[in-house]
Amino acid sequence: AQSVTQLDSHVSVSEGTPVLLRCNYSSSYSPSLFWYVQHPNKGLQLLLKYTSAATLVKGINGFEAEFKKSETSFHLTKPSAHMSDAAEYFCVVSDGTNAGKSTFGDGTTLTVKP
Amino acid sequence: EPEVTQTPSHQVTQMGQEVILRCVPISNHLYFYWYRQILGQKVEFLVSFYNNEISEKSEIFDDQFSVERPDGSNFTLKIRSTKLEDSAMYFCASKDRVEKLFFGSGTQLSVL
């Protein structure tokens, strides 16, 4: 069984300030973890993924996430928010098997204020 | 970068009608999925498909739903008799053996 909890449903930051979107997971397997972004009326875009290699993962658009097994966390960060970062963000866990399904968190809405 | 393509982007149908949502996964991928997102809710797993059969399905995926890979390139989701509560964004996804899941842009289904 696997699950993922996004600890904040809404996060609001000012442009140019750091972003932190929190995610905790549980998995019976050695998990693969992902962050996806969804802009309004758009599909899901992969930001970054962790698949048992380096624990600090760099993604697109300046985002990165750190896998911390002891804390079962995979928080998403960005040093400086941009207006275009405003979107819905999903943390996703997959059981790591070839055909494994992915389980989505509830999502975090990021608002960026000018 | 390769893409998963979904058509149509929007589908409007009457309650009780059949709809088929179409997806073209990435050509060398082996595993295929459908997910849905009801407005304001989380993305939910519907079904996974591998080697021409369903690998796993959720409770949502009842007898009204079916999937097919009719010609080796398309991957379709059929809803036999749509209900109001089937209105949602439906996402197709595919992957190869490496753990990277590619999603399509989604089909917004509106059941009236």
C-alpha cells in the first residue's frame, strides 16, 4: 500500500521569495517519487523525479526536491518564486514496480504575489 | 521530448451516451494508464494496462468502463453509459520499464 500527504493545500509567497511545498509519503516498497505541476486548464507536467539515485533531485524551472527516507518526506523547493510558478502542484508516489500505479497527493495550490 | 497525445481535448455528451476517449502513448512504451480528476478533487487512478490486458484497476473502474489497445498505437477508454458524475478531466499516461511516467494533456469530459 502507498499513500502521499501534501501538508499544505494552499501556499502563498511573494515573487522572488523561496517556495516550499511539503510532501510526506508511505510505501511498502522502495518508492519512486515525483512532483507534477498543473497550470490552469492544462495537463500534468513532470517537474522532477526520484528513483533511488541521488537524494537531491533537480528539476525544471529551478525546482528541486530532497528525498529524506528517515522523515519519509520529499519536499519541493525553489529559491526564488516567479509569477509563472503559480499553479497546482502534485506529489506522486509510485510503488516502483514496472506496472506500478501512481498515487497522487491532494495537491497544493501555489499563489505568487507581485 | 516525446509526448502522449489525447483527443479530443473537450468532449460534451448527454447522460446515458457512450463516449470513447483516445490516447496515443509514446511509441516504445509498454505500460498504459488512465487517471481522472473531478473538478476540485485529487487525481485518481483508474486502470493500468500491460501486455494487452488490465494489470490493475480501481474501484471506480466498474463495468461501465473498458480499455482497449485496438491497433498497437492507440489506447482508448470507453464509458458505456455516461453518468453526470463521470464529468472530469481524464488523463492518459504511459511509461517504459524506466520509472518515468508521461502524461497527456487530458480530455475534459462534460456529461449533461
